[in-house]
Amino acid sequence: MKFVRWGEVGAEKPGVLDANGAVRDLSGVVTDIDGGSLAAMPEITPDALPLAGDVRLGPCVGNVGKLVCVGLNYADHAAEGGWEVPSEPVLFMKATTAISGPYDPVILPPGSKKTDWEVELGLVIGSRAKNVGAGAGAAHIAGYCIVNDVSERAFQQEMGGQWTKGKSYDTFAPIGPWLVTPDEVEDPQALGIWLEVDGKRMQDGNTNTMIFGPAFIVEYVSRFMTLEPGDLITTGTPPGVGMGKSPQVFLRAGQEMRLGIDRLGEQRLSVRAP
């Protein structure tokens, strides 16, 4: 199934897509698409639910407890940034206040000089995961979604410390449009993944070139922190980010990003000044 959250910012309701791609209202079944509902989603028949109409889609997961990111998970992306290919997943955190909807504007921070794009496959945790054994990671994934790991490279690389400060500005984590259940994805490591800026293709890859796959990532992260239902993990980006271009190219107010992953839909994001 494809779950959504719809409505005004901060007041989103749960929803699900029907066979025709229309949004159906799930608020009579669950209170939200979040950790609680993911852990105990009842059986539903989307076409029997009320239509929500033409509505704004918000982030496809609510009340995210942790937003964990894997860096440099595509060897060719590590190469374009001048980094060594990691022997283990590189982990960092992104503030949950950065989360926004798949069609909401991305707001440049004051003083932004090097705001960049990163289309990524997101993993939504469906059940508590702690010290997960080898081969058991996939069972803890409730679904998949698109994440744009927007990054201000000057904050990330030129101001000392860890990467989090360049990753966490408000609107720097658009997610959705859909949370897609594993049965509809089949193989998460066989998905085309791409991003365009003003209609120009910048990233054009496939998840089959990830160094560490989704199931292993869940197992690995669970060694260092307990993952709870509704937590979100981003799995890295393919090559084609702005800082990897020659000359480098970064986002400017007035531009538009369009990005997608096979089976998971598309985002369309305008870029705005502070």
C-alpha cells in the first residue's frame, strides 16, 4: 500500500492511495501515519474509505523520533566528493525539525552559499530494532520513501565539527510523497533514482550501486541505538550533487527541484530565499 499524510502544515491526517491513485481518508481508522499506527495497522480496504479530495500532501510519516543518515553509501558519490569509500556505514543525524512535505518549498538559510541536493532512499522503521541479528533487518522495515537530504555545504564542511549542522536547517528534509510498503517495492536495491534542477538531470543512478543495502543498514544502526517504529533512516545518495560538479553548482532562490525513485513517486520542490 501507499500511505500518505494530508492536510495543512502541522495538522496532517492519515491517508492511503486507492487503486486509482486518489487519497482516501484514514483518520477513522488510525490517528496518524506514525510509529503507533505502523506497529499495529489494521487490515484496510482503501476504496471503501472516504475520499480526501484535492489536498496538500505532507511528510508521509509523522512524529519521527529519529532521523538517522548514512553518508557516502555510493562509491561513485564518495569519489566525486574526494572521500575514501567507507569500510563501514558512515552515520550522522539530521534534526527532525528539518522534515517537510514533498511539494513544500525549500527555504535557503540566511547566508546560504552552497546549498545542495541529495536524493535518497528512506527506510521507515516498523518495529523496535535493537542489536538485530544478521539477515533479520528487513523484517523491521515498514516501508520506503523518498528523502531529499538538502545540505548547506559551507555549514557542513567549512565550519568545523560534524556534518549535522549543514543538514538540519528547517525544510532540509522533504520526505514522501508516499510511504510504500515492502510488498510493492519488491527489491529496494533495484530502483532507479534521479534528481533534476530546473529540468536538467543532475543525478541519475540506481540503488543497486549502494555499498550497504537497506537490511544491513538496519542491522548495523541497531547496534548503536534502539530504532523505534516511525524512525527514519536515509541511505545515501548517488553521484551528481552540486559540490561534485566542475565547476560546482548550488541552489538559488527561484529554482525548482524534481526528484524521484522508481515505485516511490516524485517530489517537486521550489527553492526560496530566507
